[in-house]
Amino acid sequence: MPATVLPIVVLISGSGSNLQAIIDAINDQKLNAEIRAVISNRPGVKGLERAKAAGIPAKVLDHNDYDDRDSFDHDLKALIDSFQPQLVILAGFMRILTKDFVDHYEGRMLNIHPSLLPDFTGLNTHRRVLEAGRNQHGVSVHFVTNELDSGPLVIQAVVPVHSDDTVESLAHRIQQQEHIIYPMAISWFAEKRLSCKNNQAFLDNRALKETPRWINNKLETY
């Protein structure tokens, strides 16, 4: 592991299960990072309790206190930058971000989305996958750009869709995979193996022409 610890800020809007996975990976010495702050746009969510339990500064910047998206993003950017992170993690942060905000963190902001992008951007992915009759589903980690859920892919986990799956059962299996691949991707960044330049992700100094896939607890070659 590198000697330098990666400073990160995690943005949440809800329960913070991926936040907990990142905290656990740090505690288990699988991820050489320091969460300098957790910021939620909604007060009273469980993710804030998780942060406090781990001794991490937990901040609330309620978007309902703002008249427009630009002013909220301006203050959010200032709050994030006060903690001087090298990487910003969106972990269930349910806000569409402005161009100025995204540009400010170009190549330094990751998101996780519950589908095999570019399929099923947006919301309600599990229901839509079932309605479409797909035989596989998954989750994607990607760098954030100004096009929703369309930044350069870093890693995807793939799960089969069973004939008796419900939205809830599928969501549960997807979430299990999220908790594996998100800390993995952050660790690659911390180890300086992962970067993004000119809207292209690089891993081990190689442009990712094909996205690494985590299938059956194994990383496919890339």
C-alpha cells in the first residue's frame, strides 16, 4: 500500500450502506483512505448516524434551504473543498449536479449506479430490468461527467436475473456487489492505478477499452 493516505469526502442522501462499506474497507486495511467528511443534502438520514459512529465529521447541507440548484452547488462545493479531498464519492447522493460543480471535480469524482451502464440510466433500474425481461443485471462505478450516468466506466459487477426475482430480491443482490466493487475502485484510485483524462478512464496506465467486470467473486481481465 502507498504511504500517502487518500483524503476523500462522501456525499449521501439516505441510508449510507455504501458509505459503511467504505468505512469497513478502511478499517479492514483494504483501502488506504481517510474519510474527512460525510455530507448529506437531507437531514436525519441513517448515513449521518453511520458517519458519527465512525468518528467522521457529519454535515448537512439541506437543498430545501436553497431557491435554485446553482446556489446549492456553490455552497456544497465550498463545504467539500474546506476538507481538501483528492476524491469525491457519490454514495446514493440523489442530486443532479450543475456543470460548474462537475467541471470543478473533473477526474476526481466517482459515482455508483445500479445497472450495467449504458443501459438503464436514471431511477427504478431494478423494476425496469425485470419489466424488460433481461437475464442479467448489475452495478457500475464510473467517473462523473455532465451527462447523467454516462461518465467513463471503471468497473461493473454482473449478477444473473432469476425467474422468481422481485425488485427487492434483485436490489439486495445488487447492493451486495456494490459493497465489493466501490471500495475496490476507490482503492485503485488511492494506489494511483486509476485515473481519468480527457473523458477516458485509465487503469494501470492502460485506457479501459473494455470495462473490468466482477463476476462470481472474480475480476475478469481487462
